[in-house]
Amino acid sequence: MSITRAATPKPKPTFDISLPFGTKFSDHMLEIDWDIKTGFGAPRIVPYHALAIDPSSPCLHYGVQCFEGMKAYKDEKGRVRLFRPDMNMKRFKTSCQRLSLPTFDESQMLECLKKLIQEDKDWVPQETGYSLYIRPTAIATSETLGVSPPHHALFYVITCPVGPYFKAGFAPVKILAEDSFRRAWPGGVGNYKVGGNYAPGLLPQKLAADKGYSQILWLFGEEQYITEVGSMNLFVFWKNSAGKQELITAPLDGTILPGVTRDSILRLARSWGEFEVSERPYTMKELADAIAQGRLLEAFGAGTAATVAPIDVIAYKGSELKVPCGTDGKAGDVAKRLYKDLADIQYGRKAFEDWSVVIT
């Protein structure tokens, strides 16, 4: 691996509540070229810069690109940690496979990523709630038009410091159950982190925002199965029809993104052994009935950006269904507990299996 350090380091932003998401990038980036004849080139860490790609590149015309979202955290001793990075590398690889992009050795890619984070470790905020967002990306860069597997590609990683998702503590969101647009479908790419999953959601998101809702609750099929909320996995905590407390989320049926936070929540909740934890299909009608009957206890989204995002209103068929949000009106007990447990693991305050990986 070659390292070319920035001649003039950038001024770092202030790590406070005003820190915007995804606008202030660190000094360096990782790049790895791939060619169908020679394979992967030598990884290189270089100063952050604009890319120069041919106007005919398939990433620009056919969406032959995928990415990951992960974070680095700094613990109380100043050590930098990654949270379950092996899962991100596995998902990154499967996304590449789905788009006929070259695949890679997951452990080697992770080692390259670690070198980048070590180089820019001063960009990782120390404060709880802050982190360094990491965006591994793969794009097809062949210099030709035509819908075919690429013969050139570029892998790169950029990073940016980010602040708390909720600027003033938990703030529950209002969501709109969407039955006109679809996020994903069987046999598609809903279970991969590809750009084509996100652009089609911009219009429905804007239409929902115009009505005063923060996110879309994606429904699927005539049965209106619940899938995801915005770009997050959705969890519901209720008393099910059998009268038992249950934490439920949609199963990984090929349309659901296998979120790292999703898997972590399932495993943590199962380790508690206090209620049923299920991955199974359930419908909007079941959820609406649970609300009407007073059986819904709380609901929240889960993802890398927010970790846990409580929901207090679901708009459905012209009505606003109220979702309980705990005694403070911000978040239920399960959401709060999960958020705290995950943060404690991410920042090294609590050990759970081998999820928190110290890299420097």
C-alpha cells in the first residue's frame, strides 16, 4: 500500500451540535483500481480529491455502483473502534456480486480501510454521540456504453465526522404508510446496498414531507406487508394476538436490507430473554388493529445513522394512528435500552461478543 499525505491538512470542523452530516470530509481517501485483465491494483491512500471518470462510465448510465455505511468511534481512552465491520464487508461484497462488479477478500479490504482510519484518526470525534462516518464505494468505470459487466472499476473509501442524529435527544418522527410506490420486490435488489434503491425513493419522500411526514413506511403487495421505514429497518414492540410481548421485524426475504443495526438489535434483545423476538411477515392491518386495541407498545426504525429512531405517528388511509412513545413522549423503554446498549458497545464502555474492534 502506498500513502501520499496531504501537503496541507484541512481545518477540522468544530465537533459540536452544529456539525452537518456528509459535508466535511477528512484529509485522505482510499483508492483501489480493478482491471478485468490484471485484477486489483495496489491500494493507495491519497489526499481527498475529485474523481475523474469517463463520461461513458456504466456507473453514470446504468447504476453500476454500490456502497456501504459504517462508523468509527473513539472511546474514553482515545482508542478508535469499528462496530462489527466484518458485516459491512460481507454486505459490500454481496452488493458487488449482484451488480457483476469484482469481488474481493473481505479481510484484506477491511485492513485497507483500517489503514485509512488510522491515517485520519484525528478526524474521529471524542465526544459521545459523535463518530466518523465511513463510505466504502465501488463504481464501474469502463470507458464504453453498453449494458454488460464492467471491465474496469474503482473502489474507494471516504470519511466524514458526524454529530448526533437527534440534536436534542430522542425526537420521535411521524411517518406515512405508502401504498402507491414500492421500495423493493422479490428478485430485485432491495437486500443490497446499491444506488438504485435510493434515488426512486426521493419523490415519495418529498411528497410525504410536503404533507408533514419525516419518513415513508413502505408497504408491499395486496396484503400490505410492512417492510422498511425510509432507509431503515422497522421494529414493532407489541402484545401479539396471543397476548405475549413480542419484538417483531420483517424477515430477510430478499426485499429487506440486512442491516447491521437490525441484526445487532435482534441479537441483543434475544440475549435479554424477556420477550419473544421474531422475524416474520406482518401486515399494516395487523399493526393498525394492534393500535386500535391498545396492544402496540412502541415502534422504531433502526440503522447506522440514527441507531434507533422512535415513531409516534403513522398516517394510514387518511388517518393518523398514534404510537406510544414512553412516559416522556420521546421513546419507549425498549428503544431507549437498545440505544444505550448499542452506544455502550460502540464506544467501548461495554463488551458484547467481538462487536467492537479496536484499530488504533
